Amino acid sequence: MEYLDFWVLFFVHYAGLFTGVFAFAHALSQRADAYTAAERLTKPAWLGITGGGTFALLLFHLYGAGGMFWLAGLVAVTVYIVDVRPRLIEVQRGPRW
């Protein structure tokens, strides 16, 4: 039980890193015109945001001195996952009946 905090932080760190890699890969695989149609930033902008966020998640740790940068990276990739990704999917899927 005394190492529970270590394992929780370990899981949170790698879950965040996985989320960042997924967000970057998804941003990379989408068409550039879908971002414009979804009324979001451009594809290069989101590649920079998700790539930078993933790099911060890889470089820093939540429990270390760079925890603020880790948290900022997590927020960046989470915004893509919960806001941009669903809108891109909706735009590319077309109208639903």
C-alpha cells in the first residue's frame, strides 16, 4: 500500500502520454480541408499543438519540477480530443438523417 501513489502517478503519466500520441496521430491522418470546414484552426496549427503537447508529456512528469508543463501538454491534447476530433469526424461523415 505504501507504493500506491507511485503506481497511480505512473499510470496517469503513461495514460496522458498515450492520449498525446493518439491525438497527434489522429491530427496527422485527417484531411487539411476538414479543419477549415469544421471552423477550427488549421491542420499545421493542430499538429504543432498536439505535437508540442505530446513532447511536453514525454519530457516532463506530473510529479516533477516540470509538472506545470506536463499539465499544459495534457490540456492541449485533451482539447483536441474533446473539441476538435468530434467536430472533424462529424464534418467528414456528412449530415446524419
